[in-house]
Amino acid sequence: MNPLFNSLACLLALAMSAFLWRYSNKLIKNSLFVIGNFLFFCLYSALAFDLASPMVENYPFRMLALCFCFSTTSLNHKRRRYLVMAQCFWLWVELFGGISLFYRGIDISWTRIAAIGVGCVCSTFLSNISKEMEFCLMVYWIAIWIMF
Amino acid sequence: MFKKLFWIGLVLLVPGATSLLYSLYFGPGAWTTDGFTFWGTPISLFVFWIGLSHAGTLISAVLLCLDIKLDRRTSMLAELSTLCSLLVAAIFPLIHLGVVPNFYMIMPLLDGRGNFSNLGSPLVWDFCCIAIYGILSFLFFTIHILGDTHRHLRRMYKPFAWILFPLVLWVHTVVSLDFATTFVPHWRGSFFPIYFIVGALYSGLALINLLLTVEGYRIRLLEKLMLVGSWFLLVIWFWNFVLKGEWYSSAFIFGVLFVQFLLVMNIRESRWGRGLISFSVLVGLFLERYFLVVPYGETFVAGVSFGIVDLLMILFSIGLFMSVFFGLRYRMATNLEHNEVLMGDVDVKKDSDVPVVPIYQVLRFPFLCGILFAMVFLVWAYSLLPYETFDLPLTGIIPLSYPLIAFMAALTLCGKAILSINKMVPVVFLALLLILFGIFYGGGSSQLSNYKLESANLENHEIPVEWVWKAKCASCHGVNGGLNQKFIREFYPVPQNLTLERLDSLGVDSLINVVTYGRGNMQQTVDKQTARRLVQWMYKLAKELK
């Protein structure tokens, strides 16, 4: 997988997260933004990577999960709950996507899964999420995405 | 109304049941299969109904966890539909097995019966996960029903929902892995776990909306969620199309296009309009699952090979669901219809008389017990003898971990409270434990043989592949590849008949995968290089047999 396009995907996920949850009570509008983002991630994955590679199959889902993680930092209410849930979603995509790929001869990235798992568990202890902590969390997710 | 629908269900059930008996008598050849379609209608129906069964609890539990208030009637219908759908879903894998009485041999009891289930197989995970899900859904429903008269049970309703929330997602993910871990090109997709969950939720929303329409009620939130679900599923189908070039027009028309009529006010305000749209989603989603299992897709259904047995099986599943669901609903209507706590609107004042304890405090001890239980299972699994001769990868244990944790956590959470409801409950509980114990040790434990796989050094690539075949494969598949008839009649599961047509349908990669990692009760056997040689040998035998 091309590291440049992989890093660009992370940047795109960060940028697109700014469009999520802008209409706090509007289910349809919020959903349309999520689906629009997801469609964009699908198109990006199709254009940037080789579709014959099994690793690309769940790439848009991974981007969506990362986008959810970034978006939770701008929430006003129940931030910790949704922060943990977004990371759990990411963990889910990585773990079960990895198991599917393992049966096709591709090794599971245990380091990435462990790093996300640690993030999930540690986030449950965050009682007050300050601006600095938001920044640290975002750096942590970007590091997981790019380095592992 | 409920009585009429119950009778309609019975009318569908009776002719459908003949197909069931026919299938049990003739085995897997009864329904439409060929070299490319080896799972067929029963597994399509299983995936469809298991999706509906997951959605009921998911909707009830998830909305409860996220503090979104549903009226109690909707939660009750969702949970009841879960149990009825689960009953329907459980029948089809049993028919598909061909040897129904031996179904429990796939339980992950390791060497409890002298037959070592392969923990690396998604089929084994499936059985374990669905069995645990069934038990916990029943407990959840029981707590809901009895919560009216037993306040200490009502306190456990929300913590229980937090245990079920990940479990439902986990179980449907494991169902998706049945497909995703294979090498069949049509099923390749590491995105299947999310795809299946979205499909299950969407079809479940349609079912709940349909049931609510029958009752003369509507929940606008659920209609909006159904609309959103259709868009999300459409994008996933688009991604599947980009990856594999597969597109099913009929599933799109019924499953997604018709739902957009919910945006038209006149249609969504009409009871018939809402009902038909929900029914259309169910038809569309069934077609999607059918096309997923049957690789011919739409051309297959249009062809003459879709048999009467397949059609009757579909009628049977609908009839069974309708007769059980509306039969129970009719009973509930006479006993519980005017019970405000169970069937009324959400009343915050009434809920507030239940003392609020933080969920974390309630759940920490049960979850610790669950984790301990899963760890004991893990240590036990790794300490067993067969793993001296082959690896048990972590990927084989992980899918079983959360269901085991949830099972023990749920029992710890509400075990004491349920035991105190009635004096007979502990007796029934003890009897169930004894039955489980009997199943566990029914066949006796496996004995250590002096024979060790390493001693034969079968992975030495200089050894003729024929020897490896005779040592490892011939006991089930036969020396000439034509099945060891005597052995397989006394043993489950019946191994695959390795005809040339079937080998071609699976492809070399898929076969190497199965030989290397095992599947169902077939253990992982050799390294990939030897597996490749064995597959070549299989082709040679298949050509000779032909």
C-alpha cells in the first residue's frame, strides 16, 4: 500500500470529520453527511489503490472509522461515550477485517489492533477531555494509522 | 387480527413442512444444488432469518443503551420477533447438515466426546455464538416480561442491554465470517462483517415496522432509520460492485428503490403504504442473501432450476414465523394488552422508581467473572493434547471470547435474581446443567495415541504425496477420493465429495486454504506447500474417478 496515499487518506478522514454532527438533532441530515463521507472514501480507495489487493476491501470502512474518531472530539455532549464507541468501531473493523484476511494468507496487524484497544480502554478513564487531550488523542490516532 | 394471521401462518406452514420432511429424508440433494451452488436455499434462509433475529434485540437493546426511549410495545415486539426468528433460523443449518441427530458434535467442547471440533472454523464459532445469543435473548425477554412484578429484575434490564449490545454485533459478524474466510471469489470481502450488520439492522427495522403496522401503530423514528439504512446499504452495494462487478437489480428495486416512497407524505401516512414498503424491503433483502449464497445470481432464479422444494422451504419459514409469533401475540393480547408497564408508552415517572445505580458499578463484577471464565477456557484449550501436533491460532479463539464472557457475565448478573423468583427455577437450572454435563462427557474423552504426526514426517516434501493422502485424508475421503463409505455413515460430518466439478467451483486457492487451516470438524493438517501437492493429487483422483 502506497504510504503517501495512506497518509493522504488520514488527512482526508480528518478533513471530512469536520462535516459530521453539525445538525445535532437532525437524523436525516446527519446521516446524509455520514453516507456522503463514506461514498467519498469508497471513491478515494478505488482511485488511489489497486483494487485487486485484498487490503483495499475494507479500506473505506477503516477511513470511516477514523473519521468517526476525529469527529467525536468536537461533540458537546456524552463525548467520552461516543469516543469509546468510535474507537470500538475502528477496532471492530480492523480485528474482523484482519481475521478475514488471515484466512487468505495475510498477517494480522496485531500492533495496530493492540494500539487501538489500548486507546479504547484508556479513553474510558477520561473524565474531562480538555483541548490538549483532544489534540493528543488525534495525534495518537494519526500515529496508529500511519506507523502501524 | 392476530388469530387470522396465525391461521394464515399455519396454512403456509403445513405444505412447507412437507418440503422439510422431504429434505430430511433425501438429504442435501433435495433442494437445488450443483457444482457451484453447494449451500443453496437453506443457508440463504438461515442468513436472512438470523439477521432478523439479531435486529430485534439490537434495536431494543441499542436504543435502550443510548437512552433513546421507545414505547414499550415496540421493545416487546422487537424482542418477541427475535426469539421467533431465531427459532426459524435454527432449523435450516440442521437440515443442511444432512445428519441432524449429530448436530451437537460441532459444539466447541474440544475433546469432551473424543471428537475434536476445529476451533479455527467459523462454523464452530457460529454454533457457539448463536446458542449463547439464543439463551441470552430469552433471558432478556424474560426479564422484560417479569420486570412488571419483580422490581429487582427491572433494575437489571439496562445493564443486561449493555451486555447484549456488543454480543449481537459480534454474533452477526461471526455469521459473516462463514463467507468472508473462504476463498470463493464471490464471497471474498473483509468488509463483510459491517455489510452483514447493516443488512441485518435494515431488514430488522423493516420487520418491526411491518409488525407495528399490523398492530395499527407507527414509530416515525424507525421509519427514518429504515430510510437511512437503505442509503447506507446502497453505498455498500456500490462498493461491492466496484470490487467485484456484481449488481442485483431486483434486490435494488425491492430493497432500496421502493423505500424511497417513504419520502412521499401520502404514502407514509397510509397504513397500507407503510406495510407494503416494509414488506418490499424484506423481499429485497431475502433476494440479496439468496444471490449472495447462489453464485448464479439473478439468472439462476429466472432459470428452471429453482425447484419446488426451495419454494416450499421459503413458505415454511414464513408460515412458522407467522404461526409462532402471532400465536404468542394472540396469547399476550388476551393477558397483557392493557398492562401499561409492558405495553404502554414510556413513562419517566414510573421508571424513576427504580433506583439508579451506575452501569459500570453493576457490570464490573459480572464482566470480571466473564473474563475469568473465558481465560479458563483459553488455558484449557491450549493445554489439550492435539495442539502438540498442530497450531491453534489466536484467530481461532478470539471469535469465541466475547460470547463466553457475555454468557458468564449475564448469568452472574441475573442468576441470583432469577433463582429467587420461583422455587422450581433452581431445580430446572440444575437439570439443565446436568444435561449439559451429560452432553459434555457423553462420548468419553479422547485417548492419547502413541502415533504422532511428526513421527511420520509427512511434511517432508520428498515423501510421495500419495502417502500423505493415505495417512491424513483417506480415512474420510477414501483412498481413491470417492469417500470412505463405511466410516462416514458412522461419523459426522459427511465430508465433501471431491468431484472434478466441485473442485473447479472452489478453485485451487480455496482448497489449499481448507486443507491448510481445516473447516468444521476437519482439522488443520499440513503446511501450504504440502497442501498444494495434496490439491494436485485431489485433481488427479477426481479425473480418474470421472
